[in-house]
Amino acid sequence: MNADVMLFFSRVPQLLPVYEALEEGILSRFPDATVTVQKSQIAFDNGRRFAFASLRGKRLVVTFGLGHRVESPRIAQAVEPYPGRWTHHVPVASADELDTELYQWIMLAYDFAARK
């Protein structure tokens, strides 16, 4: 595991396995994606950033952008920072929550970012 990722999760190490499962799930679906660890988030990129992982309390938050708003009780917040671009935030407490529905949204975000 990348030392920057270990440092990122140093204050909530119990979320590291959840992130590792997320990273594995994204990179297995999008082998061309790159991962960038920043101070406040980890970004997944295909030439443009399409998904992010950040920390909010004792949860990992998966963020993705689409050209439309997705309505789901799983989405804690959806905002339209620019016309035609919706940013969605999904809290994830365990690897069990990394399911087909979430990866479908991330796939849509990957395609949306690739078209920009």
C-alpha cells in the first residue's frame, strides 16, 4: 500500500480496508485509471477526475460527478456547482456498501469525465 494512503488514513485506520476495497474495485474496472493522494481527498483519474474518496468522521465518502442528478437515499448530498454538472456524495461505512449500484454510478462518472 502506498505510504501516502497510509498517512491519509492514519487518524481513522479502521477505514483503510474499506478504501482498499474501493480502490481495488475501481482499478479492476478501469485499469487505465490513476490514483492521486491529496491532503483532503484521494482522486481517481482517467485524464479527468471522475471519483474521489474523502473522510467525514468515521465514514469514507465516495464522490462522483455526473451530468444529471441521481436520486437515491444513499446519496447524502448532490449539488450542481456548474450547470450540467452534479456532484454526488455517498457515505460508506463498510466494504459491504461497495456494491453494484455504487460502481454503476462510478462507471457513469468515468464515462462522463471521459467525454469532457
